[in-house]
Amino acid sequence: MILSSSIGFFNKTPDKLTDYEATYLAGLPKAPSIYTAVYNTNLAEQRHKVVLNTMVKHNKITQDQADKILNSKS
């Protein structure tokens, strides 16, 4: 799914994704038809924030890194 999603959404292989793109895709498996920006930009952005906040909560990234990722929208 990662390869097809990275190509389908961003026309890139997974190794070429930005942090923003990769964390955006991380939120899709929960409900791809709901959290896709193509259908609902607001829900997609909210889900992206949930993914980043979860990563911060589990010490995978810092809050500063999460903020930079959100602000680096590709």
C-alpha cells in the first residue's frame, strides 16, 4: 500500500517522500475515503495533526519537528 499510495498521491516512490508527505500517508489507513484531502481537506488536515501528535506523544519526534512538518506542506 505504501508504494501505491506514494505514487498515487505524490507521484513519488516512498524513499523520495518528504516528512510531510510520509506523515500524511500514515493517517490514511484508518479511513482512506474519509481522510483524503481530495474529498475533505479539513478532515485530512485534522488526521495529519493526530498522526503527528501521536508521534510526539510516543517520543518519535519532538513538538518542534511536528510543527516544522506541518508548516512544510509540500
